[in-house]
Amino acid sequence: MVCVPALCRRRETRGCWDDEAVKPRLCLYSVFSDVTCYKADEHAMTAAEEGEQVPLPFSCAFSRQSGASHVVAVANEDGKVHLIDTLKMKDGCVKTWQAHVNAVFDIGWVEGENKLATASGDQTAQLWDVETAKCISVFKGHSCSLRSLSFKHNDTNVFATGARDGHVMLWDCRSRPMKSGDYSESGCYKPVNILHGVHSTASAAGTRRPSRYTASSSWCIQLYNTVL
């Protein structure tokens, strides 16, 4: 949803809102009212085999590599990542690989490189070489499904993940993988910093969220300053 603030600023500069008037509360319908998708820009997802249910796409992100901004990665509920060339009218999917055994909820491209990271329901994040579809690194530390992932601005090594365990973890691709201890899986990386319980309503590992929160549709955004 990083595009929402940009679209709001675009509407302001076009004079959609009077500077002296009180601006309305953020409404996704009004923000996206100027956005149009043409038939030629639709890229349908398909099932692995005929007759099977088409897996739902959970996340997508455009490449941040120079000359490849037309390539978008789409991740879905069966753990696969699809690369789509949006310049192609037909057969736009140019590559597919099985990234995780569980759903992939978020994707983040490495700035200026042909690499991307995935955040999955299998409680891990993974860094991928897109050219070969090979896993470069595995990042393990969360105790619940990972739901979001984002690289630090102008940094190709540091990124953050958020998960249903209520923690935000910071990772550095330059760190050394663990070989023993709590992160016993060979080759897995541990977080370099952890923000514990950043949201009090987040469900802890092995517990269920109180019922009074299940019907809530409100969003809460909290900002943190973190030093690696």
C-alpha cells in the first residue's frame, strides 16, 4: 500500500482538494478513482494442473533493477513466485519457481540487483537469485507466519520483517549464518535486532487473539527508530 500516499499527493497537486478546506479522511475508493487497468494489462494466474483451483496471489512487486522495471514478481498462497513481463500481451509469465512450502505473503526486490526476498507462512524469509531461481540465504527467527518485508531505503543488505508473533526483526545479509544454538539449522541467519511486541494486540506464538479484536477493521501504524 505504499502507493496510497503518492496517489494522495498526486490528487492534491492536481487541485482535487481545496487548500483551505478540511481534507477528507483517507478513502481508498477516492484515491484509486483515477486509476485505470486496461484489458491488455491483465495477466491471469493459472492452476498448476487443469481442473485445480487457481491459487490466490498475495503479493506483487516491480523489479528495482535498471532496465527491468517492467518485470513484476507475484507470490501466491501455494508458495510459488511468478515473474511477469508486463510488456508482453500474451504469455507474460516468464519464470515460476517454488519458493516456499507455505504461502508467500510479501516480496521485496533488492535495489539495483536481480534479487528478491520473500516472506512466508513457514516462518522464514529467503533471499533469491532471480536469474537462476536459487535460494541464496534463509532467515529464521520468527515463531509465526511472516506477513510483511521491506528493505531499508538505498540499502541492498538490510531489511525488516513483521510477523504474527507481534515482533519486527531486522536482518543483515552481510552477517554470518548460525551453526548452533537456537538457530540450529545450518546456513540460517539470525536477526541483528528485534523489536518485541510492537503491537499489543498481535497474537503471540501459540495463543489466539482475544475475540474482541476479531471484528475490528481499524488499522494502527506505529513508527520506531532503530539502530542496527
